[in-house]
Amino acid sequence: MVTKEEIQRLANLIKIEINETEKYVEQVDKVIRYFDTLDKISSTEEIFSQDLALENLRPDEHIPYKEKLIEKLKNSKGTFVKAPKLI
Amino acid sequence: MRLSVSATEYRDQIRNGTVTVEEFVSKTLEKIKKVDEQIHAFITVNDDAINQARNLDKKLKAKEKVGACLGMPISIKDNICTKGIKTTCASKLLQDFVAPYDATVISRLKAEDAIIIGKTNLDEFAMGLTTEFSCYGPTKNPWNIDYVPGGSSGGSAAAVSACESIVSLGSDTGGSVRNPASFCSVFGLKPTYGLVSRYGLVSYANSIEQIGPMARTVEDIAFLMNIIAGQDPNDNTTIDSGAVDYVDDLDVGISGKKIGVVSEMMGEGEQKEVTESTRNAISKLEELGADCEEISISEVLHSVAAYYTLTAAEASSNLARYDNIRYGYDFGVEGFEFNAYISRSRKNFGDEVIRRMLLGTYVLSSGYFGKYYMKAQQVRSLIKTQVERAFQKVDLLISPTVPSMPFKLGEKINDELALFRLDVNTVTANLANIPAISVPFEVKNGLPIGIQLFAGHLQEKLLFQAAHALSKLTKLPESPI
């Protein structure tokens, strides 16, 4: 059974303020119970991982970007960005 | 002028001058204006489309070289980055986001002179299968606006079905292209994993998702794949598929091919009409000379649980980047405690997204990792093995695309497990990295039914030939809108 404390802890981990904890407890629990069917799988099954070829990576080059990204921001002035004060 | 043309017909008409790009594009924009208030397939319509059309007409007139799309209007799911046009993912967190670059699929289409007519609606971050989880409100099914269009690429499917664009690009993580294709009576392809670059696709579950085309004919799907498939230095999961022309030899038929009917995807828990349609498709394929036999892929029974475990886990990690610092919206400048600032902004994720992030974090947390995440990976491996074994016996697999016909808006929105069950036939292709296509097959009581065909790794050409053969047997009405 998923508990209210667990949901609060998860919400803190993913940094989301949630108000209706009860609702999420019920919904997450329902889905987790469904995921429990996975537990019937024999745990000796080998896992295939997808190996990526590492020889054909793109060259590590600087690609100049001509447009000014700062101009796309809403609160910018010259080369400054206005941002909230974070403590 | 008919808007319900295929890409091939459109290109012929432009080439022989029966219609200009501007005429076609402006007529398309008129259609969007007329019907989209009801259907709501689009989040953003491209204001510049008409100028681009005029420029192409000038080039055509001056006999300058113009790319293969010849100004064809194409709609794009709003989780694929388009330079200069908003990419919102139907999320409040990205409501003003304008990507400074094009996704690889977009630059390839632009190089062939396609015109992006607009960005289509989806479930927030592509999480859902009804397009009801969009922060901009749901898309409606053009066949009956009381019904869902499927999802998550519901806007793309509706736009193609209602002739608001000739073709579209969606993304498919667990059926998000094929499910709405089936519900809206269009073709939709989930390509082999790695065949199409994901560069510029906003990540949801990287190890599983693919961008896929949606269209009104198989030939158009093949035509789009000729443009968008291929290796990309910006996505090192792309694979070298050789120089395949998917349009060539589409018409060879399927005589002598072996088709496996997946037992776990037939009958049980399925709507009667859907089973009947599938049986009908199977017997028609047999008449064409295909050899159909039942085949079992037993792990299909665990596929949905494994799929949701893996995608929730990947999503919870992918969505961690939305901290409202690099992307996001204004908050005013009063002081915030660092964590409070992030969690307050992230409150703006929709319910479904929050649910999946909670689930993803749960299955990855210590104590549960082995019980869920590792088990899900094992199921994925088992499915791959079983699918490979099946393709040693048969050339193709067949099933209904979705076990149900389109249903009414709101009908299943609060029943997570009922929605999960709709994914049972589609997720196998994603977990096994193989291609699958939904073919519009019948319309019953005014609502469409699609049939799904699967082929082995990189066997898209064979898949298209089979889909083409099947589609030639159908004579479907156009959507009423």
C-alpha cells in the first residue's frame, strides 16, 4: 500500500508542490498494484542493453550561433536578464 | 479544388500547373479556419505559410529547383521543435517556448520545400492516448465530435483526417501515432527504433519513442520516410539502414507471405466490432495469397505494465529539466527560496504528468527498483526474444490497432487502468524496437476501425507493401467534416 508519507517524499524529490495528496495516493497505489504483475517474472532473465556505437560520434566542434538568444527572452535589457531573487 | 488529395496527387497537380502552391495553402488555411474551432487539431497555425507558398510559386515559375514536397502543407505535433514557431508540448510550462533550432526531421522536410502549416495538439508531453490531457483542451474526432480522436498525436490524426493538412508528423512512445490513426481513419507508422532521428523531439521516454508519419495513403507514408529516415550525427541512436527507396515496388502484393495472428491481441476483452473487422481483414489477406496462422507472444500480457514502468521512469528523469530557470514563464521578481521557486512553477504540470513523475520516481527509488524497474527491463528483453522468434516463423504480424472503437470524450479520463488496456496491442512494437503501421480498414456506425501490421527490425518496405495490399481492398468514405 502506497502511503501519504511516501507520496509526500516523492513530491519533495521531484520538487512539485502538490495539494491533493490523497488523490495521488489513491491513483499511484492503483497503478502500482497493477505493476505488481511484473513480480511474477523470473528474476534470472537476462537484460539486453542497447549498445551504442561510439566510433561514429559527431566531431567535437564549436558551431557558431549567429542569433542572439537573449533577445528571445521576455525580461532582458542589453546583455542583462531580469530574474527573480532566489535565496 | 479538392483538399482531400494524397501527397502524390498534390505533387502532380503542382507540377502540371492545375493548382498553385498559394491556392492550395490558402484553401487549407480557410479549411482550418472553418473547422478547427470544432475539432481543435491545432495549437498554433503558421502565419508565414502563405508567404512561403508565394515564394515557392515564384521559384516554380522561374523554373528554379524546388524540393520534392513542392510546398505541400504538413502539420507537426507540438512536441517537435520548429525554429521560430512555438513548441508548447501542450504544457503550461512551455506555453511561450520558441525553439532556436529545427528538429532534424523538420530541417529535412524544409530542405524538400514542405510548408509547415501549423503545430498540432497532443496530450501534455505526449502522455496519454485521448488528447484530453492537453492544457489547451481536447481535440475532437472529425468523424464525430463527441468522440476522442485517440492520442497522444490526436491533433495530427484529426488534421490529416479533416484535410487540414495533407500529411503530418507525430511521435509514438506506446502507440501515440497508431492509436489516433486508427480512431481517425488515417495511416500511421511507428518506425524501427533508430530509423528516424529524435534530435529536436522533446524527450519523454528516449529508449522507446520514435517520430512517425501520418497520412491518407501508404504511398504518402513511404514518401515521407524517404525524406525523414536516415542517420543523423545529432542522434547517435540512429542506425544506418542503407539506401532504401520505400516508394518503389509498393505494389508487389503479399502472395506467399506468412502472417502471424497474435493470439494475445485477439478476442479477449476486445470490442466485438473490432474483432470482426480484424477477422475480416485476415480473410481478405488470405484471399490475396497470404498464409495466416495463429502465433503466441505470451509476454504481451505483461507488456503494458512493463511499458508504463519504463516510460514513467524515463519521464521522471527527462522532466527534471523543467525547473523554470532555463524554460518557463514569468513569476515576478520577489524573493524565493530556491526549492520553493522550482516546486511552485512545476505545480503547473497537468495531473497526468505529475502522476507519471510520481510513479517514475517510485519505481526508481531504492527498495522498489528491483521489484519494478528491473523486472520491467526483463519483460522488455523477453518480448524482444519472443518477437524475434516469431519473425523466424512468419514475415508479418497482425492485430487490431486498438482493442476498442473510438469512445466519448470524458468516458475514460478518470480510469487509468481502462486507458492502460487500450495500449495492449501497440506497446509491443515500441518495447521490441520493431516497425508497425495502422491501416484504416472499416467504418462502423460512423466510427473508424484500424488494423495493425508489424514487421521485423528495419523491414519497413515489406510492411508498406502489405499495408498497401490491405488498403487496396478497402473503400472508405472521407471524414464527414
